Amino acid sequence: MKYKMSEIFDYYPGNHGLTEEIIYEYSPASQDEKIPIFSGSQNNIVPIGYIGKNAKNKYGESIVYFIGPCLVLTKDGSAGLLTYKAREEGKFTINHHACVLKLKEDYINKINEQWFALQFRKRLYQYVTSKSDNGVFSTKWFDRVYFEIPDYKIQLRYLEKKRMLNDTLKYIDQSLRDLENIIQTKIDLTKYNTQEIELKEIIHFKGGNSGLTEEFIYYNQPTSEDDKIPILSSATIKTNFMGYISRNTKPQGEKLKTFKGPCILVARNGYAGKMTYIPKEEFTTNDHAYVLIPKKNWKDKINLRWFAYQYQELFFNLVTSKSDNATFNKEYAQKQKVKIPDIITVQNKIAEKLLIVDKLIEKLEKLKREIEELLEYEII
């Protein structure tokens, strides 16, 4: 049987005005009062924070809380993603970047919510207005998209297979978070002889290309392998890139700016301040990122892999705000003083260990993508 989403689910919007200030104001007073907050900007497995009971948004309205079984649908950010929430997970809330879908009474024991979420977790991606980090899913599709629903027993049979894959995916996500925590543990530089100097004396901040829109990229594809150059974006995951473009193209009439590692890519907005170390490849980027390149007299004195690790927290703090529209402040960054220890005895040794962790993260992310592809396969 085929059903529209509006036939089988009731829709509940997320909370507007659930700002960082509100979350701070209503911080839970105890472990028992901790209510997780999920957002469309994340995968809805790891909360973006916690809030206490009886909280109100910035408009003075009571925060709406939810409890499973239900689905969380992201409306922007990772738009179109479906996530299942079980009753055992307890009470939670969401911001306005997501919504909750609850199965209507007539379909209880006819449709399994967890099966539905795993079966169709990315079906709605194709109806998102943009495939970028700022994609938006419109609820108008609730009345337009049909889903093929098999017998309940068949759902339960396939659910076991999907659940095993999903549990493995959660384990990988936890492992990746553990590795990120290791990377975020900074070395105490007070134990070493260091040189303190302003960033502008050490590093060039190079801007990317204006006009590298999806449409422009589509109409300026490379004509050969030699003409092909990857476009790295300011996305938070290294493997995310915007595709390829002809190196001879001229965005907004200007010669295409290209770069070659080793260098650091810094997100200007979105996940502003996020640094990504680029080893050796040649690439181009849009104007949502800066490229950091050591100045000539510092090339042999600074290991960029180490620098991105050591000063990531500093760069996250060099933004205009903590909202989704945060912008990295280049001028402020250039004035910051940083401590640089000896490259051979300190930087390189730390960078070698970071490389091992980076390779492990890369393998786990590859495995994660493969499992996600298997989960996306709809079994009917």
C-alpha cells in the first residue's frame, strides 16, 4: 500500500526562540532535570545541549517537550533526515530547525516507526531546495510524497537487519567523538621554549573565489583530467567537497584562484573558524573560506598540522557570534599572538601522532559512509 506522510503522521513543529542565552538561562540544576536538545544542524543522535524543565523561549512561551516513539525530521541543515526516538530515550526537545512526527492511532501496529525511519531515512533528501549545508525541506511535501508500506511482519523482519547496521553506525559515531576529544586535548606549551608572535607575521590569509555557485560549477565542468581541479568547501568534514571545475574558468571574470598544500582551510561562516589541514593536493575554494599559508621565512618553522590542532579552539573564538550565521573575523585573527615551539622537537613529534589519529578517523568515516549507503537501500 502507498501512503502520504500526512496520512500516517501528525506533525509537531520545533521551538522558536531556543537561543544559546535561553539554554544557558535554563541550564538543568541536576542530572535528573537534563533534557537533551536536538537540532536540524546535527544528526539528531548527539544533542546540541541540555535544558532544564519548565523552560521558556525568548518570547516567554513554554518550551514544548517530546517523548518517543516518534520521528525527528530535520527541516534545514541536514534537511530531510529522519531519526527515530524510542520511548526509553526519555523526554527531549528540538529547535525550529527540526520537527517531530508521531504515528496516528489508526496506524499503530501497522507501521513500525523505527523501520520507517531506517527504511526512508534519506528518501526526503531529493525534495530539499538545495543540496548545500543550507538545504531546506518544506512541509508541503507531506501531502505529495508517497511511501510504499509492506505488511507489518515484513517490516519487523527487515528492521532487525537495518537495526544492526544502525547500531554499528552509532558505535562508529561514538568512536569518532572519542577521537575528536583526543585531538582537542591541547599540549601545555609552558613546558617548552616558545616564540610568541602575531599571526600576521607568520601566516598569509588568502581569500577564495567569489561566484563559485552550484550553477556556475555545473556550466564550467573540466574538459579533461589535466583541466580538472577539486573545489574544497568550508564544510566540517574533509571528504565533503563541491565537485570539480575547469582550472581555466573565470568566476566573475577573474582568473580562478588555486592553492596547493600544505595549507589550512578555515571556514569563514557556518561552522566558522573550523580549520582543516590540507596536505599536498592542489585545489580551489569559494569565498566562504580562507586559505592559510605560511610566510616565506616561516615555512620551515611551523608544522601546519600541529598548528590546526593546537589553535583550533582559539579560531572558534574568533567569530562575530555563536549563532548559525557566525562569521570568522580575519582582522581580529591576524592580531592574535600565538606561541610557537621548536618544529623538530615539539611540533613534528605531535604532528606524527596526529597523523595516526587522522588516518583512523578517515577509515572510520569511510566505513560510516559505506554503512549509510547500505541503510539508504530501501528493502521492500
